[in-house]
Amino acid sequence: MPVRVVLADDQQLIRTALRMVIADIEDVEVVGEAADGEEAVTRTEELRPDVVVMDIRMPGVDGIEATRRITAGPGESRIVVLTTFDDDDYVYGALRAGASGFLVKDMALDDIIGAIRVVAAGDALIAPSVTRRLIQDFTSARSCEPTRPRRDLTAITEREREVLTLVGTGLSNAEIAERLFISVATAKTYLTRLLSKLDARDRVQLVIIAYEAGLVSVTR
């Protein structure tokens, strides 16, 4: 079965470009479109897509609120945020709202399609070129918020804590494996255990947990 996608963006040009590219791909199909956040929520509830490609700055209900509504609902649709990072200070808010991916609009279309597949398969993905900057912005914004209790990590092992720390710095599974002298398969196993033990939706939430637990800090 192909990955079913809803495109949510107030720019018709962006939706058209993505739809045209996806039309030539056998394992991905566009089942609906939305021009704002409210419509994105409605279309997602109606169509139950596997993935929603979500812009952030849209009229009326923005992408962050739409993401929050969709991920809080009973469906299993996953969100990929597609936006212009340099012009948007609220991307981290979308990730905290439950988005499973963050991409920038100047990425190659093939890379965007690949990210849709990754997220549909249950993983999370953040554009490599902006991962660390995104994390820095997240922690900078968090420093302005009231202090929250740190996540209880007593259920995880010391090795799992090491893996969580490396995930928090933005390393891929391959990079984690190289750093800890383990196989990529073993790194994936640790990641799966962390997702289960910490009741995390995906890799993005593990990054947030690592920062909120104080395992990682950013020096600006």
C-alpha cells in the first residue's frame, strides 16, 4: 500500500510542485490538500492519511496548532513540518506539539519524499543541515520558560543514557554506533528500548527529553 499524504500549505505553488513529483512515485500518493491549519485538521480527520506535510505559517489556525490538534486526536497520522527555517522562530513548537519531522523548503524534492517515507515507517527525521541549530533554538526558548521537573530516567540503563545523550546532540544511528563502538543494529535496538521506556513518540521527542533531563546543553 502506498504512503497516503495530505499536503497542507497556503502556497498553491508548493502543493502543486509536491503533487507533481509524488504523481510519478508508486509508493507515495497525495490523497488531499489543505490551504490552512483548520482545513488540515478537517482533511486529516476525514482521510486518515499516513503523513501530513505541514507548513507552519498559514492563515487562521497555524501549523503548530494544527499539529497539536492532529497528534492529540485518535488517529495515527504523523506530521512532517515543511517550512523556511531562517524565517520561522516557532519550528521547535511544532516538534513539541508532536511533529515527527522537520524539513526546509529549499531541500531537494527527492529528499523531501524520502523523509515522508521515513516518517511513515515510524521514525523521525530532521533536516541534517539544521538539526543542531534547531536544538539550539529549542533550548534557548526553553530557558525563557518556567522550570519544569526533569524526566525520571531511573528506568533506563547507563548505556541507554549514553545513547539518549547522543541522540540529544543530533547524531544519527550510524554516528552513535561509531561513537560507542557498536553496530548500527545495536544502536537501533537501544533507540527502540528508549522509546518504549520513556513513552516517547519518536526520535524528536527523545531529543526534547534529553534536554529537559539535563543530559545535553548548548554553548552559544
